[in-house]
Amino acid sequence: MPTSKKHRGLVAVAVILIVVFLAVSQVQSTIAGRGQFSGSTDTFRYSGQDDNGGIYMVVSVDTSDPTALKKYVEANRQRGQALVSQNKGEVVPVQITFARPMLVSDVKTLVERTGFQVTSFSLVGYSTLSRKRGTHVQFDSLQSDIPEREIVDPKTGDELVFTGIMVLQGEVKANADGLGQWLANDEVYLVDTSKLEALSIAASRHATETANKPIDISLPTPFWNLDW
């Protein structure tokens, strides 16, 4: 029995739809595989995605949860002490969160004493009119020009006056004279070495997505939750 034109038309449409569906599925699969991943450990969550040829990985913790934060701080303390005990003297990435704002001069003294190589730091302070807290992040060393204040609103003259440094990022040797001094400092709330664990996770759990790609890792800092 000959096939009608209407039947042949329906078959053609069906074939086209199948082809389109397969093509879209392939594109979605490809996009989903482009360095996108996520997961968790006993102390933090993480996610990663492609970023201009590299991988941008975010480590996150609910800093408003005292139990979760305490667990994260303790895990970093233990990792830091283990690194110092190994005494390999390797240079490790570290993020320091102070318990309260530290004078720039005092931070410079600590940095020089421990051989800390600063890559960025966060100043904190209060506005002159509203008294709201504010912050200024500077991606530079402590040898750069460090502002004492910053204009918040030119119309009202409101300024953010900085009281000190709250967060410090960089690298330091994992020995008693370097990392060990930061761990023993009562003025430091968190010595965060989670980048090492995050890099290990990326290589072991997500090797396909991260292979041969530079990885930039963002760490959490609880400084907004501290009393300052």
C-alpha cells in the first residue's frame, strides 16, 4: 500500500525532532562537563567551574553556624600543626583571619618575622556618619600604599575610616618559624590551609574536569561574624 504524503511528512518531522533532541542533549552534556563539579567533606562544601581556561573553586562553610565554624577552625588547626610537625619547610598557601582588626604596623611586623609572602589583605572600619561596618580588599603586598580612609558617599561626605587589617592572604613556610608562629598567635582566629585539601580533592575526585588547568580557590572567612 503506497505511503501517503501526510505520513511521509510526519516521519520526516519525527526524524528532525530526534536529530535536534540528540544535538541539544550532546551540547548540554558538553557544557555540563566543562569543569563544573561540586561536593563536600567533613568540614566544608565546595564547587568548581571553568573560568577563562582555568578552574574557579569555592570552598564554603556556614559561618553563622557555631558548630560548623568550630569544626572548620579545628580541622585547619590540626592540619596546620601536622604540616609544621612534618617540618618539610615547604611553602604553603594560607589565609589568616584575625580575632579583631590589627594595626597595619603590627601585621607588617608579624609578616616580616615569619617570612609571610602577602598577596592580598582586607581592611575593615566604620563609616563616619552611619557607623556601619565596611571593608576594603587590596590585592597587593603590605609594601603598597595602604589607605587610612575611603569615601563612601561624596554627597554627604561620609567616609569609611579603617581600624586595621582583618584578613591576610599569601604563602608561608610550613615550619615552626613560619606557619607555627601564626598557629600559636592568640590574636589570630583562623589559620586556614584548606587550599591544600581543596587542591587534593580537585586532583583526586575531579581529575577529568580539572586536568592541566590552573585552579583559583576562594576560601571562607568568618570575620563579619566576629566582634569588632
